[in-house]
Amino acid sequence: PIAHSKFPLVDRNQFLQEFETIFSGSAPSHNGCLSIEGGWGMGRTALLNAACLTAQRAGCIVLRTRRGDPEHPAPFGALLQLIEDIASLRSANEEIVEQIQKVLDRIQREGERNFDALGTAVYGLFVSVRKLGFVLLAVDDADLVDDATMLTLEYLFHRLDDQQIWLLTTSPPRQSGAAPLVIEELLVNQDVRHFELSALSREGVRIILSTQLSVEPERGFVDAVLEA
């Protein structure tokens, strides 16, 4: 299920219109990876949820995963979550079930020692799912997802072209001088579409405050919240 925010999504119409165009297939999409980037509290997850709803309405198969337990990170934890999501598809057929077993066998036998073999198996799985319709894989907080999963997805999306299989991620802006994250290997690819979130406008802040407070906020209060 896709979570709904209690706040309206404001100042993001341009992004939503672009998602609509991409997921409807009304225009060729050469961006296999779509990256929502912004600081904490800027609505990354809300925009990802809205993108998933847009994709669902366009008839896409939407698959979701996110980081596991931060206290006990497990290799391939997010990938295993994703496989559970695929297995639960009502339209999952024998071919998909066989491909899932291949991926699980690769993880169990070789784990992180052979990403090429695992990546090939995951590619086969997604091609099988693609036969059911366009596919969107959404990964929230991708910067915190286990490295083994991200390396596998990086392998997968370097092999995909314009097959209408999209990876949508959320992450904070990349920092110069900081140790590179695994996800950054994926995000520097030239075929990535970056959606960079800016701070809300004054009107956006007013709309959110009026929704939360159920009354029209005073002008000075809106200005103070905007500045904060």
C-alpha cells in the first residue's frame, strides 16, 4: 500500500506532470533512473508516494522497498523485501516464480562474491515482470539501503535501456568531500533524471499551515514559518 501524506503536495506540480508523461509512455523515456534529491523534511517521501500513485493510475506495476533495520543492516535486506513484493503480485506466473528462485539461489550460494551472476538473475526477473506491464521500482532513503542491494540494482539499471522499467530513488543532496555512497555510482550516470527539491514558496507554506491548523494563518505567522 502507498502511504498518503496528511499534507497537500505543494510547489511540485511540474514534477508531477513530468511523472505523468514518463509513466504513461506517451513520450519515449531514456531515463531508467529517476532521482528525487533534497534535504530532510523537504517532502522527498511525499513526492515519491505521489509518483507511485501516478504510475499506478497509468497502469504500471509498482514495486517498493526501503532500508531495513539501521541497527542490524543485513546484506540484500532491501532486495529480499523487493522479491517478496514481486512474489505477492496477483499476476505472478510460473516464469516469475522460477526467476525468483534463481535470484534466491544466487544470493544463497554466492552472495556478494559474484554480483555479475546475481545481477543477471535479477535482470531476468525484471524482464519477466515487464511482460505484465510497465514497471516502477521505488526505493525510499536509497542512501541508507544496504550496499549489496544497491550494487545489484546498479548492475541491473546499467543493463536496462528504454524498456519502461524505472528505478525511482530518494536521497539527500550529494556532498563534496564526503565518502562516496554506493548510490552515487548510479546517480552520476548520464541517463539519470534528477528532481532537485527546493524550499517551499510562501504560498506553499501558507497552504500547508492552513491545512494543519484548519484556519487561515496570519500573515506574520506564515512569514515566520517560511523563514524558519
